[in-house]
Amino acid sequence: MSKVDAKKVEQFLEKATGYLHVAEYEHAIKWLNRALEIQPDNAQAWFYKGVVETNRNGFEAAIACYEQSARTAGSHAFLPLFNMGNAFQSLGRIDEAIAAFYKAIKIEPDLADAWINLGRLLDDRGQHSEAIRCYDSALKSNSDDPVAWSNKGNSLRGLFKFNEALDCYKKSLQLDVRNLAATVGIASCYGQLGDPLTALTILNDVMGREIPPFVLLERAVLYGLSGRHEEAVLDLDSAIQQGLDSAEVWNNRGECLAKLQRLDESIASFDRALAIAPNFVPAWFGKARALVNVKRTTEARSAINKYFELAPGSDPLREAAVALRSIVYQS
């Protein structure tokens, strides 16, 4: 490419980024296309096209642009790969999102945001130990990241390590006193450590009129610990109505419904959790227990066997699962 053409490309990219910054996307695309007419493999132009498509919620188109950018971005390919991971996540294509984040951090191991996003996805799948490793990697790059500390607390809570989780939440709150997730996590830990009334007081103190879905989820857990399962189900249903469609929320709903002896609904909730995350071991355990209680023994055996196939030896439910398996096979 001649110096004249290189100068034109530079000018076109400058015009495009100016329009991008003020959300004039059609104008930005026009100048990016002009740059690509001269230099079809310009990684920066493809990256900015991906950003435009992302901002317009055109995630499929954005992914194609980020792929083009990553091919020629060299050592900077972690940027389009990171954005690609976010686009895949927006489309619910979680395996591809995880793969993209892994590619990004292979190029740039200090990319804390990629480690955090990867950790969140692994947490959603119940892979809490793997998620903790991601958050620890993020904290190596920035030990004062309140999000990484708070998310690590979530993972530790998933492993029933509530005292360690509490320390992480407190560290997060020291770094960001407005961190709602950390405050909610602290309340949850108090509940799990035997003081749900104090936990509910903390939680209710930070609630406004519009309660975010993740707060509803945590309050539902605290209601469950207090034996208030009807209220827990109402909070979980509200969270689901607001778009919180995760294995954890459906699993918790299944547990509460089981406590209320609404066993058919409970089994349906566990099935929904497993449709979202087939390897979510708490749901296999909960489903097996509910199936035993409705005397669907063959299905219960299949479910408890699936639990043991998937659950690590350190899983907190393992002792209860051993007892449940004994009951299932004596039936």
C-alpha cells in the first residue's frame, strides 16, 4: 500500500471514530467501508465495524467483524476476541463465548476483564473452583478490583465457604462502598452462617422500590433459610419475570417448591435448571430427591446416578447424595 493510500486510510478511520463517539453509526460505517476498500485486512477498521454492530445489537454481524479483525491484529487480537466473547454471550452462545475469552487471555494474560467475564460464565455453570481461578488471575493484574473480589465471594459461596466469601465481600465493599452485589453477598453469608434475620435486615435496608433480579434471588435464599418458602417462591418468580433465567434461580425455586410439597412443580423447575445447564449438579440432586418423594424410582435412580457422574468428590451435597442413593436403591 502506498503512502498516499495509507494516509487516506488513517484519515477515514479518524472520521469514522469521530462519528462512532457521537453514535452516528451510518456515517461511521461509511468511512470504515471506505478504509476497507483501500485496505481490506485493516484490523482496526474491522474492529470498529464490530463496535458499531454491537452498539446496534447486531451481534451476529459484530462477531463476523471481530473475527476479521483478530486475523490481522497480531498481538492486539485480544481486543476483538474479548469483544467477540461478549457478543457470543449476548446471543446466549456460551461455549463460544468461553472459547473467545480463553483465546483473548492466551494472548494477553493480564486482561482482567476477560478473566472476570470468563469467571462469571463458569460460575453460571456451577464451576465455582474454575471461576475462582479466573478471579484470582484478574486480581493479579489489579488487586483493587471490587468486581473481582465480589465475584470471587459468589464463587466461594457456591462452594459453601461462607467465611471466606464474607472476607471477599468485605474487601470489595472497602474498595467500593456503593457495591450492591457485595452488600447482598454479605447479607447472604450471614444468612448461611446462621443469622438470616440480620441478613434480611441488611438486605431490606438497601432495597428501593424496584428490586434488581439478583437481589430478589438472594432474598429468596434468605427467606428459604428462615422457613418462609412461599415468600421465597414469590421473589424467585419476580426475578424470573424480570429476565433472570439461570440454572441457579430455577434450582432454588425447585428447592422451595419441594419444601412446600409442590413436588410436580419442583421437578419441572429442576428440569428447567438442567435445560439451561445440563451439568448443574445441585439440580440433579434436587430432582432425584423430589422424584423419590413422588415414588418415581426409576427416574430417581437415573438422576442420582447423573449427580455422581458429574459431582466432584468435594461437592458439599455429596454426603446427602450418598444417603439419598441408598434410599433410592432400597426402594
